[in-house]
Amino acid sequence: MSTGLYNEYRSACQPLLDKNLDICYWVIMEKMDTLSKLKEKERETRQNLIIKAARKVFGRKTYDKVSMAEIAKAAGIAKSSIYTYFNSQEELYIQIAFKDSQDFIREFKNEIEQEEKNIVKVAINYFLDYYIVHEAQWRMITHFALHGNKDKESVEKLNHIGRELLDLFDFVFKKIGKKDNIRLLSHTLFSALSGILIAFRNYPGRTEQERLVHMKHVGSVLETMIISLIEKEIAS
């Protein structure tokens, strides 16, 4: 074939070649994107598996008594695999505690913002109900506060969670007319609710139902005391 005829054929076929190349490029890119999404999904699945296992282990023991080997065994994976996703036991612990607390705060905020009349009762009951059901989460928070290494980053994350919760308690008290020393009362409410859970959640010699009823009863007394205090301040 002469050079001239070859160039003529090439010129005539070039648009078709370009179109096929474009199609080929987008097919390859789509496959790469699909593969990337599958890998990310696999990574997310593996992380969730580790988190679920770690939450159970941390819920049974204090932070300082748990090992990565124990978490790996509960997850059914090699210990080295955990370090692919988390640099340390504390990072894993904090990520779980932070995520769980954010979920609680989001739901708690939604509950109290919708309530108009009995907001103190709703706040107390929701806090107790949530952590009675999510007992492992509560144990994780209290265990780490007592036994965690608490590096600077970990402390800041925990403080952030604490400030968000106290802000919501502040909102509750402002809504019923509290004017001053609001933060102090929020600290008092948190301490009282924590005390109820610590003192009575696994109180010996009582059935589960008896413990639940008693915690709610104490919560009701706490509500009465708070309302009485604020009503006296408003009246004076």
C-alpha cells in the first residue's frame, strides 16, 4: 500500500479509532472506580468487625486489663490486622467511645428539642434508658476515665464529648427558666445520673426488673429536686 493511500485510510478511520479509545478509557476508569469502592467497602467492613468485637471486650473489662490479642481473638482475626486500621489500643478505644457518644448526643438532642412540658423528666429518663440498654458503652466511658492513658488528643476528644453533653443539659435548664449557675447545675445533673448508673445498674441481691424500677424511681426523685430548686429561685 502506498504511503498516500495509507494516510488516506488512516485519516478516514481516525474518528472511529478516537471514539473507541475514549470508550476504552471510560470502561477502564469505571472498573478502577468500582474496584476502589469495593476495597473501601471491604476496609469499612473489617473496621466495623474490629470495633464491634472491641466494644464487647472493653465493656467487660477495664481499659488497662484489655489487650489487642484479646480483641483480635474476639474479632476472629490476627492481631497484626488490627494495626492496619488502628495505630494503638487507645486510638481504637477513643474512636469507639467518640462515635458511640456522638450517636447518643445526636439522639438525645433530638429528644429534648421536641419536648415542651416535661423536659427535665425526658432528659433524665432518656439518659438512664440509653445507658441501661447500651451498658457496654457506659462501661467504656467510665473505665477509660479511671484507667486510660489519656494522651493529649484522647483527652481533647473526651472533653469535646463532655462539653456537648453539658451544653444540652444547659439547654434543658434554660428552657425551664434557670438564669444563673447553669453550668454548675449541668455538672450536678451529670454527676447524679452517673451515680445512679454506677450505684444501681448491677446492684446485688435484686432482679434486673427491680434494679430498673429503682433507678427510675431515684431519677424521679432527682427530677423533683431539680424542679423544686429552680421554681424557688424563680419565685424569689
